[in-house]
Amino acid sequence: KRLRWCKQRRKWTMNDWKNYIFTDECQVVVNKQGKVKIWRTKDEKGRPHLVVPEEQRQVQLMIWGCITKSGVGTLGRISGYINSAKYIQIIDEKIWGVILKEFPDGNFTFVHDNAPIHVSQETTMWFEVNGLKASDWPPQSPDLNIIENVWRYLKIELSKRTRHIMTKDMLWREILTVWNNIPAEFISRLYESLPRRMGEVVKMKGN
């Protein structure tokens, strides 16, 4: 499916990708040494693996974010373990402002991976009722979701700011500061990399 998906899109241009909203959630952890870790799972392994062992953590937050061709979109803070109901809640709170600003004509495609909370019956039904068009997504393909590069950027920049992070609220403020200062040019380059990414998967026959 991954190879077929990329073959169908390998000749797409920026005009085809510009209406895609890439989204994801991750766990941000600052350990006792001030080192930042971004914990993610493979898209079909489930979210419990985002929980970090107590002895390995100092401060941690789960966040959800989205990006568009124009730059970063909204960022949400998630409390506790995430399930379908909580996922729907964060989408409902955070996505409509982005759509209104960037896609007033309603022409957009929402991207999330195949995590159970993303493809559950509850989530799928909510998307249908609310008119959110979600892209089908190839399994095991974090390399195609360009927001993964944004999480990497966030990790690098946060690593420069961990000295005084002692609470979740302090971590959240630093995350917001980094997020709101991610250059639009950086996001634009990620979108421009999509044709190359499709071509690489096709060249490697899906690997």
C-alpha cells in the first residue's frame, strides 16, 4: 500500500500538496539532565507506548500540532492519556481556526497517521459528521509525514532552553515559544520536499 500510495502521488506538484494539513501528537520529555526527548510511536502500534517510565523522566507533556503550507498552525496541550474522545476534543478545539484562516473555501485535506485513535469508529464518524476530509495514509510511513521534521526541530530548539524547566507549565511555555518562532520558510521547504519523498519511496520499491 505504501508503494502504491506514493506512485499515485509521485508526479504531484506543490499545487497538489498546498491544501494538505499535516498533524500529529507527540510526548515531549525533559529528563533530569535537561535532555529533551520526543517520544513517538509507529502509526499502528498504539499510543500507550508514549508513556515514559517514571525513572526516566522529570517533566513531560503530550502535545498535538498541525502545519500548513503557510507555516505552523495551532498547538494543543493534552492532559493525561489520549483516547478517541480526547483526540476529537483537541481537533475540535484547534483545527477550525486554521481552516477558517487558511482554507476559507473549504478545500483542504487533513493528514493523520493510522494510530488507533485516528482511525477508530468514533473518530471516523466525527470526521464525517463535521465534514473533515482525511487522507488515507500508508502504514509505517512517518518519513512521509513532514510534521515529524517539525518535532525534530522542536527538540533541537528546546534543548537550548531546558535549564530552568521544572514544571509542566514552564515546559509548555517554552514549547509555545519555540513553536511560534518556527520560520515559515522551514515549513515551506518541508512541503517542497514531498515530491522527492514520494520519488524515493518508489525508487526503493516501498522500503
